Amino acid sequence: MAAIAALATPILQLLSATWRWRVEGEERIREAERAGGHGIHAFWHGRILHGTAHFRHRGIIVITSENFDGEWIARIIRRFGFGTARGSTSRGARKALLQLVRDARAHPTAFTVDGPRGPARVAQPGAVWLSKATGNPVIPFHAEAARHWSMRSWDRTQIPKPFTTLVLVIGEPFVVPRDADDGALERYRLRLERELGAAEARCHELLTQINPDQRR
């Protein structure tokens, strides 16, 4: 795992240095955090490279699984200035979420909300649960690359190609009330999925403004 991280980190650093960014809604993060505390960044697992590159060195704590994949991902993202809380929806979840409650008092946090094993594009409840527990805002975001490779994994991880343009859209933040019951938590979970879908649609809309020969 150390070897994977040692190899992958400089490759991602070199690759991401060539990317051009178009970001929409960055001010929503500042506004949400001024109003409600440190943000809970929520995104799909297949866009982890985009998120790692854009949000590097902001002191964000990321929940990562306790399996092999989670270990090497944790080793890589720590080199980009992220902290980690180990756990997942299937293993170690309660321990990791309780640690995140403590961390969220001092740092922004982040979830790949359909991780670690899917199903893809189905939000797990961790992010909305953390918002209820802390009062911090959920901040959904999505990113797309104009030219990319897609892995044959469950999440279709996207790898942006060198010198391509990436668009990243910050969705509408929201806070889950502390008195939210199970039914309300489910409604907020579905709201998160809708916000991520809207952010994705906006990404594709922005990509249509890029020269067609920059696509794929």
C-alpha cells in the first residue's frame, strides 16, 4: 500500500498540474460556513480525483473505508493535505462517524456518499446524519472533465486526461435539523441525491460551452 501511494501521488500531482478549472458556486461554501459552521462536502465516489485535486490543503477530514482500497486512498489523500477518519457504511461506520462529529467541530469534512462499494449514485445517510449531529451544512458538489478515461469499476471512476478542462459545480447547501426523525433523514438523503444530480447536469451544460474537440 505504501508503494501504491508513493507511485500514485506524484502521478496525480503532475497530472493535476496540467488541468484547467472552471468552478461555479465556490461562494456558496463560504456563505454556508459563515451561517452554519464547517461544511460537510458530499460527492460521488467516481469523482474522487477531481475532489482531491481541487480541495487540497484545506484541512478537510475525509471518511475512508477500512478495507484495502480505503487504506491506499487514505495514504494518497493525506499527501494532499487531507485528514482521514477510518470507517464506512459497512465496516467501522459508527466509530468513524463519532470521530467525525469531533473533527467537524474544528474542520470541514467530506464524504464520497455512495462509497465505498456502492450502489453507484445512491447516497448513503452518513453526510445527512453528520449534519443533524453537528448543525453543519451539507455542501454537495460534482465535477466533470472535458476529456477523460473511465475505469471499469462499480463507480466508473473518471480520470481526467492531461491538459483538459474540469468543471466543478457547488450545489445548494442545506442543514439537517437536530430534531429530524428517520423519515426526515430519508427526505434529506433524497434531497442530497437531487442536488448532486442538478450539479451534474449543470456540469454537462458548462461542458457544452467548451470547444467540441475538447470533449472525451
